[in-house]
Amino acid sequence: MTETPAEQTLVVDIAGEPTVALDATQETPQRRTGPLGAILRAPFEARTWKELAYLVLSFVLGCAAVCYLFFGFGGGLYASIVLIGIPLLAGVLLGGRAWGRIYRFLGRGLLGAHVESPPDFTRSSGLFGFLKSAFTDRPSWRAVLFLLAQSVLGVAVGWVVLVTIAMVGFTAISPVPWALLDPVQVDDNGVEHHSLAQFGTFYIDTWPRALAMAGIGILLCFALPWLIRAICWVHRMLIVHLLAATPRDRQLAQLRASRRAAVDDATATLSRVERDLHDGTQARLVTIAMALGRAEERLAAGGDARDLIAEARANSKEALTELRELVRGIHPPALELGLGPALETLTARCAVPVDLRVQILRRPSPAIEAIAYFSVAELLTNVVKHAHANRVAVSVLPDSLRSIAVTVRDNGIGGAPRPGTQTVTGSGLAGLAARALAVDGTLTVDSPAGGPTVVTMILPNEGPQ
């Protein structure tokens, strides 16, 4: 049986950055082993050694963080008697962001904790504005709380874990120093024992006892990785909950990105309207005015001006046609009847046969209808120009009670370009992604080489909330 290679699916998320994912149904199945195999492999896996390295580094950094908190906040509070300590406290608090970056870097590289960074610090103008911004900066306070947790987890617990690891490792290799160093212990009766360790009156002074002790150490070596993983799981949870961006931070970032996308799209639309008016309609109106001026002069001289009047009339008709097209580009008149009739008119004019299916629970807002209409229009234009397709299917269906899914599928050659490689303002898939982003929507492109190409936009019924 031949395995089919996984095809790449390109998803443009709400932040507008393209993400490449593999189809989950085509992933190569992972080889699974039982619990015994996992236990036997654990000491030799790279994950174990990475997490051990993190524990060592977190212990060292934790000691430095304790000194930082003690001298920073202690010195700041002491110096606040003469007011200079208040800016010092603000600086120490903001320094928590630097510590957060260090721990996120270590967590990403050694623990696999891939978390999103919180938004950058934004300060207000003036000294008092800076102090207010610093003392109300939530990521800084959460980073300081993380450092306090590290003083317990990274230093105290870390020290116990590292000592335990050292003792287990020494126990596993104890026959080597026992044989080479010839340790001697004297009991209460003055009798010397060639022993590396003792438990009460029981001495490890023979090879069978030394090898048995080493065997216990080796068995404990297979249990140590699970202790390390348990401690590192707590570290990972602290990084995720205290150093990563919160849902509120992500929502603010999404709102800022949506605002930028809306501003860019509005700017591009205004530029297009201004260009069309200046290069098209305005030029024709100037031509009409000149033709009428010459006609007026000819009539005043007693000549025949019918050809000039006919020329002005023809130019006026063309100007009206251009104005209609320009207005239609801003808001198509067909949308007055709804998205379904507008798409019927649009698909009927397409050079490639289109199968249209529109079934929505309730009519979306005018802004959403306009985005859906122009997106379908641009996608159909791309199909005609680049896809070499002979059939297109367009569907507008409910995605949930609050959103609709607009899908355009063609049987062309595929290979649609990544939206991230285009300018996110005007046309192209990047422009469609920006339009969807402006209303808290998403754009998904699935276009393997050889086709088919499926573009799906998920749009809210009422626009951004």
C-alpha cells in the first residue's frame, strides 16, 4: 500500500500571518510502544537532557533573580524616602520584561513551550506618564510574580532535585570510586571497613553489596526522567500562564491589526476612486467642455457645430458609464436585493461556467455583503486569468449562527501564491486576507500543485464586535 504524501494547507489567521499546516488525515502514523519501552528510552531521549539543562539554568537564573528582586525592590523602597527610589522601582519592575524574554527563550528551546510574547511596553509622555505606565504594566507585574515563583521552584525545589539527581548518578557508578579510591570507614568497635557508604551497622564493603547498590542507582536513573518531567511541567505552566500573552493582549493585538487593515483597505479604495476620477471621468468632462466651447465658437461664427455636439454627447455617455462602474466598485447596486441576487448577476458575467449555491440563515450586514461580493469577484477574476479552469463552484453557507462561509473552488492547475508574499493592501489573496481581517474574519487557501484550488472566507454576520 502506497502512502500519499501530506499536502500543505495554507491558513491566514486573524493576525494576518500565513501558517503552513499538514492535513491531519494524512500524517505519517507514529510508532507506539508500551509503558516499559517509554521508561527504558526516557534516560536517553533528548527531551530529558534538555529539561535537565533547563533545571540547571533555572537554578542559576533563580539565584540571580532572587538577588535582583531583593536588592532592586529593597533598594528602591529604601531610596524612595528621597523620591529617587520611585523611578528606580519603576525600572526594576520593567526589568521583569527582560527576565521574561530570557525565560521564554529557554522555555522555547529546552521545554518546547512556544508561547506568544506579550505586547511591547507603551509609555505615556512625561515623567509622571512614564511612572503611571510602568506601575500599571501588567506583563511586568506578571513577570515579577514569575520571578517570585522561581525563587521557590527554581532555587529551593531545583536544588533538591539537582542534589537528588547527583546522588542517584553517584549511586549508579559507586563501584568505580569504591574500587579506585579505597574508602575506609571505622565502626564503633574500631574495626575498619572498605566501605563507600553505610546504613547504620550495614556497610557496603563487598563486591556483591557494591554491585547491588549500583543496581539500585541504575534503576533509579530510569525513574529520574519522570521526576524531571514533572518539575519541568510546572515550569512550563508558569511560563504559559505568567509570561505569555493573555487573551486580553491577543484581543488588543487583533483589534489593532483589524484597525490597520481597515485603514489600509480604505486608503487603497480612496486612492483607486481618486485615480479613476482623475484619469477617466475628469478627463472626459474636460474633453466635453472643450468640445462644447469649440461648438459655441463655431455657432457664433455661423458654422455647423453638429459634429462637435455629437462628440460631446458621446463623451458624456462614456463618462456616465465610467461613473456607474466607479459607483458599482464602491457599492454594487445589485446588493440592494441581497447577496444572493448580486452573486447571480456576478457569476452570470464570468467567462468560466460557475455553479452558485447561496443558502444563509439571515441576511448579513451591508459591510459583510460588500466584502463577500468583492472577494468573490476578485477570486473569479483570478480564476479566469491564472487558473486555466473550466468549472468554478461558489457557495455561501452558514458556518455558525453568527458567521458565514464563502467558498470558491475551481478545477484549475492550483499553486496559488501565498498571501504573505503579496502586499496586504489592494488586490490579490493578501488584499482579501486584509478585508477579512478588518471584520474579524479569516481566509483559508488550499491550493496544491495540480489543483484544485479552494479559497474559503469565514465572515461574521454583523462585522467586528
